[in-house]
Amino acid sequence: MNMYSAIILAFTLSLQSPACAEPIQTNATDQIDLPTYSPPQIYQDQVVVRATTTTQAQLDALLPLTESVWSEATGVGPLDIQIKRINLDALAELNIPYETLIDDLQTHTNDRWSQVIDTHRQQIQQQAQQENQAGAPIHDDAWFSNYKQLNDIADHLNNIITLRPDLASVFIAGQSVEGRDIFGITISAPDTAENPRANRPVIFLFSTVHAREWIAPMTTSYFASKLAQDYDTDPRVQSLLDATRIYIVPVGNPDGYLYTWSHQRYWRKNRRNNNNGNFGVDINRNWSHQWGGPGSSGSRSSETYRGPSPFSEPETRALRDTALSFGSDLLAHIDYHSSGQLILYPQGYTHTPIDEPDLTFFRELTLDLSNEILSVNNQYYDPIPSSGLYLASGVSPDWFYNEHGVTSLTIELRPQGGDFNPTPQVILPNAQENYQALKRYIEHAIEPFATWHHPTPVALPGQSIELETFFTDNLESLDPTSPTIYTRTSSSDPYTPTPMLADPNAQITQRYTHDTDPIECGTILEYYIQASSINGSIMTLPAAGPIAPYSTEPQEPVTYHTEDIESNTGWIVGHPSDTATSGIWSRIDPQPVPHDETRFLQPDNDHSPHGSICFFTDGIAGATPNDNDVDGTTSLISPRIDATRADDTYVTFWYWFYRSIQFFDVLEVQISNDDGSTWSPVREYIHTGFEWDQASIHIPSFIEPTNQIRLRFIAVDAQADHIVEAGIDDLQVTYLGCPSTNQADLNHDGVLDFFDIQSFLTHYSNNNPIADFTGDDETDFFDITAFLTAYSN
Ligand code: 0X9
Ligand code: ZN
């Protein structure tokens, strides 16, 4: 062990003993007297606009004119920028259209400042009244009714450790450029002989490496006091804190944070003096993994200046060293930012996705967290890879995940649009919804060695299926030879054990598979999985093993209604409530519109392998991307669907969605069971995938099935300068069952009749592969003969 690790180790050990916890020292000169302080009026004659560039040259000319980029994404297209009003003329000269978001930045900032001061006054009064009765409680929602200065945040943590030294202690992660302590708090159940703290794995959370993101330290401060408060009353929190140590650093960039209170509300970086009058390094471009790559700047004046070398900044080093001090105890990490309502998983420096099965692991995890958040205040957080937002290199999760195999996320808090000044009323609901997600995140992290199994895939009659299961080493390592599957096809038989096959390992997740024997229709396969750690802990999936196993019954998706859009079978474009003036849905072979060198915002082709037509919002390319896109709302209504043939009827369809900006722009899907008189919401697509994506909707989950079902697809473009493109193709209606044995029973109703002939002829004339009865990839005369032969049997 070198000297350095020895110090780290000693430091870590000291954290484990709450008796050593000294309160965080605050510096009175760091505190502003809110009612009397007047921040310098430096935003006079500045505005925030959304400028839309169409070429890299325009963007290159634009950036030097800006004071700061507010959008999460810097790229050609719409960009939110802070800019001097006098520079707007230059935008006009550069032919860059813009729309004003904040007309007078100084007034806006002053308005918010007065809000903070008014709330502060009220709070002081309330506190004075309360303190006459009792001391400050460990957690008080009222504290979250306003933004708090650095010292207040330190006091908040100090209050927690004073009231609950058995649960919490504070620590210093390191010092900032200007020498301030980067403080944090550890929350964990009391240290006991049976469950020593030192054995518990660590969840590491930090926030506010970007100074202006004021909602972030409020969120993580909420976690600290709320966890401590809930420990006594909420068994769920108790078991989480029994199992882990939660380390929270609310303000990763204390110098910058103070500077946003005292000098520049919209300061982002740390306060490094870069000389030449330039200050600040972006701490979230200063981590070593792929440092210097795309989405970071080598220019000292840039908002995303990466610093002279990886970990050049003491703030980044403090967070890194804290993480390293946990060694292999570190299970999971989150870096909280604002804004945009996003749950970002690795990686950020490249569009190349991470390897499977980690990718599936992160997708499922973040979708789950998004649903947790949604359940609290109905706020949607988009779970996407960070590169889906924009490329950024030297960001923290890339380091945690790629260099250390630690599950790691960036969460962009409220609001949805890029405002660093949401009103103080947003603090509490934002914290509450994220607290809900945090609890789930910790639960995912602490299974002894996390294992999960996908919902059993549907077995096709007479075919083998691949069952898969996943393991993530947490506290203990999986014995790689141990995963075994136990199967049987009759409940009176014993189970047969078979070792599962290991797939090549990814960074954090190991996948094991088993191919079953072919399963006949009418047979039920029951199975469970067992594995052990190298320490001998046994994990059974599902937990009750042979007593309540997983089961699967072969079922085939039986498609009895197909709409390939090659002919119009009753689709309706338009609804009285539509407002779109352009970009109206039409049946068309879409014309390609490039987004960048490799991707299209409007595709070259429809989705069907045969044919070329789909529904698209206009679908003509136009002179610029913003021509012929949707402005307003436009509705497309499907033909009538009969959903009464089976209990579980699904509609699947392929959709395209592109939007140029995170805003209210969306592709909404609604469902009706009364032929379009009334509509209920089904889905909202907001993520740009640059490809056709398949959606599957289980009708009974949304509406009472009838034979009068219709779907309505509404493309919404909230603002004319946004680009929105949407497409729909290949809609099918399907149920799961054992299929009819006669191939000519095309509508799968068990009878051969006129409807099957009609269906055959429609498919035949559309060259639909369903009409390819001879299976030679062509629809020709021989298929008619083959159909008639099958029909007459
Ligand atoms: O740019 C950042 O550091 C984060 N966004 S913020 O608006 N808070 O500055 C997001 C980083 C996420 N990573 C990638 N987009 N690659
Ligand atoms: Zn940020």
C-alpha cells in the first residue's frame, strides 16, 4: 500500500465511526445576507433566445457571440443561448433565425431573486415561531420551499448528525480550487456487531458540479434528511440503510455555487483562474475516461472547458478519491444535474452503445426509475443513453462505469426546458419524485449478487426457446459454474437440472442462457434457476424455486389483421381538433431528410420490407429540414379493429419519431372502443431514435375490447421553429394462442370462408409476404394455386 492509499484508508475508517464526526465548519464570509445584498446587475441588456442554425459554419459563427449556452446540446439546430441584445443584429446578418425565450435576463433574474428573498423572509418568521416550541426537526419539508446557500446546506447536514449521530456522520471529500471544503454526509443504519457498517456496500451520490443548477443540491439534501427521518418509521428505508452506506456530496463545486449567489447567477464551471481573464473548468468534462473527446472544449473560455489534463481540478479529484476510497464496496453512483428531466446511462463520449447485456440492464433499470418518478407527481423523465442527449467526454458516469464497473447515471432534474431558475415551489415535488427513484435504485443495487430474469418469453409451439438470466456481482461474486436451470413439463415429474451456458461477460452483467427442448402446444414448461456465489450464498429465481416456479406455455402470435398501408383500407387523416397548417399526415413514399452524416430525421423508406408506402407527416423533403414538418397537431386514425376474438389482443405498429428539441413535441397515441367517439391516452413518444421502432399495445390494458377499436396517432409540434417528423407503418392485430392448422384460414377464426379469400387477395395484390404460400419470397400465380389447395382441404 502506498502512502496515499494509506491516508485514504485511514480516512475511510474514520468515517465509519460516528463518534469521530465533527460538524462541517462554515465560513461566515461565504454567507450573503439575502435581504440586504444586491447582486451585481451583470445581465443587463442580455436575453436568452433559441437560435436555429442549419450549418456548422453558422454554429461556429454563433458560439463566439454568446455569453453562455443554456441548451443541454450544442450542435447544429435549435440552441438556447444567453446573448447580449446588441449581438442579435449579428444573428440576423448571419441568417440565423431566433425566438426570444427570456426577453430581459436581468429582470427575469431579479424577479427570481426577489422570490427567493420573500420566501426567505417568510421562512425566518416561521422558524422563529417554531423554534420557540422545539428545535429544528431532522427533516422539515418547509426547508425545501426555497433555494439555500452553501452554509445553509452545511447546517442542514450538521443538524442531521446532531440529531442522529447513530445514523449519520459528515465528511470532507477534499478542497476546491479556492480552498473550500467539499463536504458530504454518510447515512447508514447504526453500526452493530452483527451488521458492521464497514461491511456494507456504498451508494455514492453527488450534485452541483455545475454551479448554476440550483435545484440539484436541494434534491440531494432532501435525500439526506429524509432517509434519516424515514429510518425509524419506514421499514423499507430501514432495510435499505441496514444494507448500505449512502454517501452524499450535495455541492461538488462550492466555489462556483457561491459565485452564482454572489456574482453570476448562470456560472457553470469551477473557479479556476485560467489566466488571460478566463475562469473555470467544467468538472463534468474533467474525468479521465476518454478525456478530451467530442463534446468537450480545449478553449479556456468555453463553458465546457475540459481543463489542461484529466483530473486537473481538485473538485474532480476529491470526488474521484472519495469514490476510490470505497474500493470494491462501491456499488452504484448518481451525478445530479439540471435540467431536462432525463435519466442518462452510459456512455456519453460516443454514440456506440455499451455492450450487451449491460445495455439491457441499464435500459430496464432506467425505465423502472422513470416509472417510479412518474408515479409520484406524473412527471416524465426520459431514460436514454447520455450520448442520445449529445456527446460529452470526460463525464463522470463514463469513468464510474467504464473504468470501475460501477452502475452509474446522470439525472437531469426539473424542469423539462433549460431553465436553471425554476420557481422555489418546484424544489419539493422534484425532490420527492427523485427520492422515490433513489429508493428503487438502491434496492436494485443491493441484492447479494443481483440477479434477474426477463419475463418468460413466449414459446412457439413445437419450438425451442432461449431462457436467459443475468447476474451482477454486488457484495459477493458469482461462482461462474453454478447457474443451473431446473425444468419439467408435467407437474407430476421431477425437475431435470441442466447447467446454464455463460455468455461472454460485459462490464457489470453476466448473462446465462438455456435452450429448451421443443415445447408442444398444450404443454406447460415449469422451471426455476439456482446459482451460488463463491462464498456459498445461494440465489434461487424465483425465490420460492420449485414450489412456485416460472412457467411458460407455448403460444403463437396469431395475426388476423394487417395494415401495410400499401393500400388505404379505411384510414382517416384529420380530426376536428387538429391545428396543423403543414406536415399533415399523408400516405406516401417518404423522401429522405438527413440529420447529420449518418442519420436521417425523415427516412428514405417506409418500414415494410415489401412496398414503399407508409403514413408520414407530409413526407416531402422540402428545402430546409423545417419545411414540411409538423406545425401544430395532426391526427391519423386507423381503420376499425375487432379486438373481441381473443382475451389478449395486441396491436403492434412501427413508428418513426423525430423532434429537434426537448419540448412539448410528441407523438401521442390514443385508443377508442366506440369507433372514434371518445379517446383514451395510450402512449407518448418523445425520443428521437433515427429509426423505425416497433410498438406493441395490449388492448385490454387500456380499454374494454370491442369490435369498434380505433387508434389515433397525433403528431404535436408546439412551436413552428421546432422540427417534428412522425411516421406510421405496418400495423397488425395479434393475439397469442395455438394457431389454426389450416394455412388458408388467414383471419384465424377457425372457419374457411369468404373473408379468408378476400384477405388473401388483398395481401396478394399488395405483394404482402402473407400471400407467399409457396414460401419462395415471391407472390405469383403459384401462390394462388397453393392457397386454393389449402382452402379446399
Ligand atoms: O453537459 C453536461 O455535463 C450534463 N448536462 S448539463 O446541462 N447539466 O450540463 C449532461 C452530461 C451527460 N452526458 C452526455 N450527454 N454525454
Ligand atoms: Zn449540469
